Amino acid sequence: MTFSKSAICLAITTSIFNVTALAEEQASNDINSTDNIETITVNSDFRQQSLQNAPTSMSVLTDIDIKQRNAKHLEELIAVSPNVNFASGSQRARYYQIRGIGERSQFQEPINPSVGVIIDEVDFTGIGSVASLFDVKQAEIFRGPQGTRFGANAIAGMINITTNEPTEDFEGTVQLGVGNYNTYDMGVALSGPATDSVNYRLAVNQSNSDGYIENIYLQDDDTNNRDELSIRGKLAIEASDNLTIDLAGYYFDFDNGYDTFSLDNTRETLSDEPGFDQQETAAFSAKFTYQGFDSATILAIVSNAYSDLAYGYDEDWAYVGISAPDVIENPDYAYFEYTSTDHYYREKAVHTTELRAISNQGQEIFNGTTSWVAGIFFKQDDEDLLRQYTYADGDFTSTNESKSIAVYGQLETQLAEQWSLISGLRIENRSADYNNSNLFNDSIDDIMVGGKLVLSYQQTQDNLWYASINRGYKAGGNNTDGTLPADLRTFEPEYLMNYELGYKVSLLNNNAYIRSSVFYMDRTDMQVKSSKTIVRKNGSAEFVSYLGNATSGSNYGVEIESAWQLNDTVNIYGSLGLLNTEFDQFIDADGNSLTGKEQAHAPNYQFNVGINYQPTDKWLFNISVDGKDEFYFSDTRYYEYEEGIYSPIPEDDIKSEVVVLLNASISYLQDNWQLKVWARNLANKDYANRGFYFGNDPRDGYTPKQYTQLSEPLVFGASLDYQF
């Protein structure tokens, strides 16, 4: 699908801008309008600011959004944000794609993610499976490169999750939930003063589910289960009149099963050795804020995260004897089977240190026109891997030790009463030493430069225009599989230029808003996930995935978010993302040209539309629809060889399907407690979030075909929230 064929989406876009034009005059003339739409604050930029006045394309998903969808994990909330997708291939989503850019998996190789995940100043990039949403204040999703603020792990964007802060008065909340598939969860949060100068917050959440997979060979319905414990603690310390200290500690123990791919492409599996997807993380962060200087506020931020990760799966997705002569229909394929498991055990330690100075109000430079930010950043990221694979000669081990040092600065200049200019620059040096048990050793040292120029025009109090140029970057790295040829063993850094035009407006006496942007991203030395298929002697196949540099590529599109409080009882909201992606020049490892082809996991459109109806103070009804276009599962394209001719396989075999999902909830509200009945995917649609094309079924002689990991079916339940 291309934009020229997206008539419905373009019609929606046009109608939204028409509404803007009609209502702009009324909104701009009412200076003293009432704030009927809640003001949302962006926390993770250098300075806090209103989302409506932030000159960037981003979504802020609040605790209201979280509760409305009964989302327990970031993957259950992400559909609200336009042009944001995720890839599974695991029990919980670990990797996200923004505007079509982002990793989809990690196996043996070390990777440099394109989308960063930060939780309360702690870097969880690449290990975001523990993005639990209990007691979360908001999730901020920055779309486009964040080369000044976040650096190398934000070439596509950044997800920043902020949990609730300690309070000065004692308060607490208890949350209980039950659902189908034997799902239940319980959360408790307590907050208040420990002393006159110290406030605390403690949140504990346990969530369990059998999962929606049934292993019919083992006659077990919980081989894809979830067993997830999250513990967070915070202290807010007023050490002196000028110094505050914010401490946070985290413990996550996600002990989940992984048994989801089926030879029959259903939710019934045949594995005799089901897999696992586990993560145990202990993390800590400390932020020191000193306001004793007249010219600037000084921030010092330190974080550590130590994680043990275990991920494994039954590679054959079957049991011993599945191709025995008395079982198989076609005797020609008798004893074709193989049996194999693939297990990965990682130890990951991430340490960050940042020192930042932010100019105080009234201390601007250049004749009082320019505020400033300057900082230095250090990151140490070490990862040890043990891989145990049936067809390997022995255990595979590797270590990857990387260091990043960056200096950055940003100026915010008031050019005139309505015009302002933001200019930012970041210079980052990343070095990495890699070695493995196959006697492959390599060192990488990259110096990368990113930054931004943002020109904004505050037309009226309610209207903001902005135009920006952002440069993002992503470090190079290594491919580790010893079967790859030498020229595929390393890859270079990728760079991205993002050109963006945005418009934000508040309408109808602040009862409505629209946030819109148009963007074009020019990618250079694209890091593209490719694969080679290695055929074993018995006819079965092994996938070897690796990263390589394509010449260039482009990603461009439109993003719109809007809401309208029609009256005291009805609120409607929605978002729309249009996206077109292509490789400008790219020949994959098998010699196939992908020039002009779409990139993977980049649907041409995504949308979310919802309505809240509150007829009385006690009842709230919500219904919403999520939609997503088809997309390629992989950047590899497959061809069939028949009678001396190579021909591409049908597109349907390497793509997902178009999907539209219906969600709803009914809430009964009291002063200090709420009871809610909710459901997602009400029509029980089958749709995939990960897919492959290869042969893995001995019953048909390993004939290549599409295999997919299905997303959640109809899930429903009830929850009780109690505040005291």
C-alpha cells in the first residue's frame, strides 16, 4: 500500500485540517478560555513544558490511558501512539519500531537498539520486557531522532516512562484484577512522609496468567504463561534549601514461558520442550538537584541496572515421533524430523552517569535572549552471553564491553515575541570490545555527531507552528555467527536526517486540540536485518540472522492526534499515522534487489479512535478501535526456484494482515474506589506481530511457508481500584 492508494486516510487528514481552519479564529480570540482539556506536562526533555507547546512530535500516554485500556504492560498501550509498532518473538515485547525504524529481535549478536527505553532515569534499552505499567504516571513517546537529548540509542525515537512520585501526605492504592486465561493481578502502592524532609513511595505488583496458548502434545495450557513481579521504591529527600535528592530502587522478576509458534499456525502448539523468557533485574538511580547558584541549576544523575536474562525455544516446534510412519500421512516424509532447542543466557550490566547544567530564569545569555543547557554523559554497557544450541559443537560464549562518552549543549533563543529557535549539538564517542569462543575478536571506535535546529512560531496563545531538522545516529557493531563470510562480520554506524513540520492548536474554548506533523527521514548506511538459510544434511533449515549496511533509505509520513470534549458527558479522541518507507538501494545477501521496496515492520497506516461517555458521575463507558495496515515481517524477500527460474513468493506469505480491533470498558465510580469490566479485541481477531517464511514441518517435507506468532485474542476481565 502507498499514500496514493490511501484515499480514506487522506480524507480523514483533510477533514481534520478543515476543522482546524474553521475553529482557529474562535480559539485564538478567547484568551481567558477554561482549561477543559487536561494540561499534560512533558517531563523527560531538558525543561518541563506543556505537551501542547512542545515543538516536537510525541505522544504522552497518561495514567488515564493506562487504566482505560487496563494495560499491564507497555505493549498493550502502544497502539494509541501513531506510527509506533512492536515486534514480539518473545513472551513480552522487547523491541519497538518508531516510524518504521527499530530492531525486531536479538539472538547471538550484540545490538545497538534504535529506540531507547528509559524508566525513571534508568536505561532499559534492549531489555524493556519489564515495562510494567502499575503505578506509572505517564509514558512519553518521542517520534524521530533525539540526537541531542538521548544520543546513540534514539535514532528512531525514545520511550520514557515515569512512575508516580512520593507525596507529602500519606496515601495508598490497592488494585485487584481477574481475567480469562486464569489471569489475576494484585498491586499495592503506599506513599507519604517518612520525616519532615523525606517522602517515600513503595509499589508492588504481581501479575499472573496461563497465557492463551495450549500445548496439545503435553496437554498443558500454561506453557506460555506469565509470572511477573515488579517492586519499585522511591525517596524524595530535601537535603537543604538548595539540594534535593531523588533515589529510586527497582526489582523485576519476570519468570515467563515461551511456547507460541505452531506448525499449524494456530494457538495450539506441539512442542515437547517448551521455551522460556525470563528476566531478573535489580536497578538503582539517584538524581541530585542543586539550586544554590544564581546562574544555573546543576543536576547529577547516576543509574545502575543489573539483569539476568534467559530466553529459549523449541526450534523444531514439535515432538519426537511426529513423522513416524504410523503417524504421518505421506510415507515419503517418514523420519524427516529433527529435534533441537536454542537457549540464550545473558548477564547485562548498565551504568550511566550524567552531569547537567540548566540556566535559571533571568540568567539568559546574549542580552537576555537565550537560555542554555550543557552536559556530559557516560555509559558503560557490558554483556556476557552463553548460548546452548543442539547443533553447535559446544557452548558458545561471548563478552561485549562498550563505553560511551558524550558532551552536549542546547540553546533556546527568543528571536522575537512570537519566534524562537532551539539549537542543539551532541558529540558522542562509543568504543566496544567484543570477543567470543569462536576466537573472533574485534574492537569498534565510533565518533558520532547529532543535533537539531527547531524554529517555532507561536501564532497565538493557542496556535504553535514549528519546523525542525534533527540528526540522529546509531553506532556500528559486529555479527557473530561463524558461518558468515568475513565481509558480513562487521557493520558501520547509521545516520539519519529528519525534516519535520508541525502544527498544534487548541480549539473551541480549549475543549479540543489537534497535534499534527509531517516528516521526511533520510537514512544513510542503513543497518538492515538480513538472514541466510543454512540447509542441514537432513533437509531441515537453520536461520542465521545478521546486520548489514544498506546504501540508503527514506521514511516519510504524517502524524495526527486529536481530542474533543463535546459536552459534560461525551469525549472523543483519536490518532492517525501515515507512513511510507523504502530502500533507495539495497541488495540482500542472496543477491535480490530490494531497491524501492518497503522496509519491515512499517505499516502504511495506523489509527486509534475512541469515545468516552459519562452519563452520570458514577458511570463511565469507553469504546475504542485500533487499526493497522499490513507490513513485511522481515527485510529479506524470498524467491522460489522452479524449472530454472527464480520467482518471488506471494506477498501474503511474507506480510501480516490488515487488522482492526475493538476494545471496550464499563466503569462504576465512587469517591475512593472504582470497579471496571473491560475487554480488548472484542471480535476475537487472529493477527500476527512476528512472522517468518521457511520450512519447519517434517510432515510436509519441510515445504517453505509462512509461520506467525499470533497476538492476544479476546481478553477480558474485571478490576477494582481502591484509594485511601
